Amino acid sequence: MGSLQGRLLAGLVSTWVVIVGMLLVMAWLFGKGLVDDANLAHLRYESRLIADGLTDEIDRRLRSLVRLEGRLRGAEPEEHGGILEDNQVLLEWFEGIMVTGPDGVVLADWPVVPGRPGLETVDTEYYRMVSHSPWPYVSEPFTGRASGDDLVLMLVPRFGEGGAFGGLVGGMVNLTRGDLFRRLEHIRLGESGHVSVFSASGELLFHPRRLQATGRRDTYSDLPALELALDGWEGETMTNDVYGEPALMSYRQVWPASWVVEVALPLSQVRAPLGGYLGKLWWTWLIVAVLLMFGMRMLIKRLLTPLHRLERQIAQVGAGARRYLALSTNMEELRQVASSFNRLEHERLAALEHLRDRQAFLDAVLGSTPIGMFVADLKGHLNYLNPALLELLGLEPPVGASDWWQRIHPDDRQGTQDLWRHSLSTGNDFMRQLRFHHADGVTLWVEVHASQVRGSGQPLGFVGMVKDITERRQQEALQRWEAEHDPLTGLLNRRGFERRLEEALAEYAKTGTPSVLALFDLDYFKPINDEGGHALGDEMLRRIGQVVAWEVRRSDHVARQGGDEFAVLLPSCTIKQAVEIAESLRRVVSEVTVTSEGKVYNISLSMGVTAFQEGDHAIDTVLARADAASYEAKAKGRNTVIVADIDSGLIDSLW
């Protein structure tokens, strides 16, 4: 299916299958109508023959009863039995014969059944019908008391002098074992076609024994077509039969008995020959399609030979084995394709030559520039890094995307990737300063600036520059450090310390994180400067800064605020912890000494400690409270730590 030959074959076969399928569907649609019409005509003929035959059978039986009624006319009741016996030939048609009087009492019967003479029939359905009508009548089916078979009575009214009703003459017909429906049992209408006879009330009188009837005495008055037939309609229709299956139906009336003949053919049986024929036709056409496919395959393969030659020559042009196509064929379309290809190939070679010249010029420009530059496509893949950039970053060609990204400092990598993806999706400039690990282990600070390049209004890619800003960043870092640190001790200066104090106070106001501030001055420091000189004093200050920074926690901030004034900020610290730290600072500071001209100098400290309190909205409040505690420590003899308690208004001395 991936080749033109396969697709042509598939298209031809699919077209053949579609056409054949459409023909079969149309044949089925039109054929089933013709088959249905033909079978309806056959059912019309069959139902007419069956109805006419039943009508003739019933008429002969009724005429025989009329003749018997004539012989009984004028005879005495005692003579009725002999007359019936003399006409026992009628038993060929009837199960039995009986005579009643005008009051409905049975006067005589033949053959004689004990209990039948003297039986009253005035309350029966057939007595009421015959006594009010001069015409013969066939009763509704009933079950015989003696035989248990289904019976009907064919009745003829008797009339006395003056036309008065004088009783009736009746013959019983056995529907189960009689010969009235015997001929119908031999009628064959295929495998499932059948003939049924219904009474005027819809009771089933006959159903072929070869089918499983649901019961002879069942009533089927809920079938629409049968209801119309029971009302006197004759004709053919397509509806569901007594089994609920779609079928062709023909209904005819048996007027002497008010019966209805139904002849049914299931649609499945009617249309089975047509379906079988179309099935055979389908397989025949399918075999023809397979044979046609092999034939068309050979034909298409032969027709596509010039196309294969064209394919080989195009491959040779692509491999550089030839310059242009030279195709000899009678197919005008392929000659046009070859001519168009040669024209495009000529233009491509000219454009390629021009592109090579421009690429060589661009490579020379990018290679000679001292600025690191790179080129990336619209997906972010690096296509080119000039020698200056490779040297700057310590990379060796070829450089993959993973090499570039893995060298970026982990703290800068994710943010750089997010900004790069944003630039790729929006076309905005990419500008970022980041840390890059050089191949020799040095970490560089670089500034990357990339812009999208567009041609003819369409984006083509990105061109970027990379600058080494390590020295500038180091200088900026040094300046920031010097701005907030004391050059003598390396501790924070007043500016740096107050910034951190403001941050701690803001955190306390926001989350309630406790912090403690400690301020202390050095005791007896002035004699060191006066006697030993400022160099000795500076050495003492450096040593004190070292021991204080060593004694506090890594998270604490130590500052020299000027002269011999020091401050310690203890973030996330309780007053109890701060007191312990303050005591350790007092102890280690008292142990620091310097020596000049054989004289040893030592000092102590006077420290004020305070914790952040509710109502502290500015650092000046906290500094003032700690400073007051520090002065209180000096007033109490120095070498002392005083804790300021704002709640009680007292300043407690610890030592």
C-alpha cells in the first residue's frame, strides 16, 4: 500500500468491490419486490383454490341436510329415527345426525348416542342463530363430550305449515379426524408455508399437523390483517403471522360457513432463493476481482516502468552520479515532470552555489570575531558555535545540547531553560546572566543575549552573543561586600547590620519568629590605644571579632558598629538561648589578650540584651533598649550582661 502500484491496485479492487456491492444491493432491493409480487400472485391463486374447495365441500354437506329436512317434513316424531337410519350414507360426511323440535329438544339422532335424545339445545348459540334465520348455518367449534374432538354443527332449519319454525336438522363434522380438511394437510408451500382456517370469531379451525400449532381452539383476533378478514375483507398483504414472523399473507372467505382461509409464506422462505443466488453471484464476482487484480497488477507494473526509470535517475542525481534527467518515454506527463525537475535542479545548483559563497563569508565573519556567538534553529537546537565561544566556554566540537545545558550551574539551569523556551515560543529576545562551569573547573559568569532572525517575514532561527562578565560580577560582589562590612575585622558594619536587623524585625512582625539583639562595648580598651598604639588596638579588635564570630551560631550576624562597639543579632532564638550565648561571649572575650613591650593587656565587655517585643515597629526602638541595657552594665561595674525586660520596665543584671 505504500507504493503507487499498490495504491492503484487497491483503488481498482475497491472500486470493483463497491460497484459489485452496489449492484448486489440494487439487485436485492428490486429483486425482493419482484419475488414478493410473484409469491403474492401465487398465494392469491392458492387461497382461491382452497377457499373454493372448502366452499364446495360445505355446500354439498348443507344440500344433503336440506334434502334430509324435506324427507322429515310431515313425518311423525316417532318416525324420525327410522328416516335418519335410512340416510346413514350421510355418515360419510358427518360424525352424526340429529333432529330437534321447535322447542330445541333433540327428537332423534343417528347413530344413537345414549343421553342425546331429549337433550335441550334451546340455550345453545347455534339454536339461537338457526331459529331466527331461514338459512343454513355452521356453528362455532366445540369439543365433543364423548370423543373429545373438535366438532362443528352444520344446521338446516325445519319449517312447519305456514312457515313456522319447526326445529332443525344438524350434522356434526369432526374437524380433528374428519375428511373436511384432509386435502389441506397435503398442500405443500415450501418448508414453512402453511394454510390455516379460522372461524368467524377468530378461533383456529385448522392448522397443518406438520407444524407445531399453539392449539386449535386458540383465538387470534389480535392480528390486524386477520381482523380485517374476519370482517369480510379478502386480499393479500405482508404482515406478521401467528408466530410473529414477517410473512406474505392471502385471505379468502368461505361464505357458507363464515370461515376465513389464510395462506402464509414466511419472508425468509420467499427471499431465500434470491439471497442464495446473490450470494453465489457475489463469490463469482469476487473470484473475477481476484483474477482481475493479478491481471491489472501486471498491466500497471508495465505501465509504471518509465516511472521506475525516472525514480532511479532522480536517485542518481541526488547521489551526484548525474547532473540532469534524460528520460525517453512516450508518456507526455513524465516528460513534463523530467523537464520541470531539470529546470528546478539547475536553479537549485545555482542557489546552492550562491548559498555556499554566503556561508563561507558568514563563517569567516563569525570565525574572526572575538565575541562568542552561536546560531540556533526555531526548536532551540544549537547549529553553530564560533571559535571564540568554544574557547570562552572550554567546549570541544561537536557540541550537543546536553553538553551546553549540563555545564550551566544547577541553581541557574531551570530558570534559564524556562526563559529559553519562552523566547522560542514567543520570539522575544533572550537575555540572562548565568554561571557556567568551564572545562578547567573554573565557574564563569556569562551574559547571553539572543534575538530571533526573520527572513521574508518568517522566523528563521536565533542568533546570540555570549560575554564573559566574571570580572565585572566579582567587582560588583566585592563592592557590595565592602559596602556592608568592616574592613578591619571583616564583620558587618553598621549599614549591613541594620539591614539584617530590619529583615529580622519584618519576619517577626509577619510570622512571630523570635530574635534577640545584643550590644556590647569593650571595657578598658582606651589604655591599649594610648599605651600600645592604634596598631595594637586594631589587633585587639581583630582578635575579638574572630572569637565572637567563632562563638556564635552560623546563622547569627556579628557587626562592629564603630570604635569598640559590637552588635550580635540572634535570629530564631529565645531569650534563654541568648543568655547562654551572651555568657559564653563574655567569657571568651575576657580571655583575649595582646602584648606590647612585655606588658599583657586584656579587656572585658559590658553587654545589653533584649528580645523583640510586641510594639517594636522600628529597629531604633530595639537598638535603644539594648543600648540602655549596655550602659546599665557599665554602671554596675562592667564585665556584666544585662537583659532588658520591657514588660516589667526593669533591667535585670545577670552578673
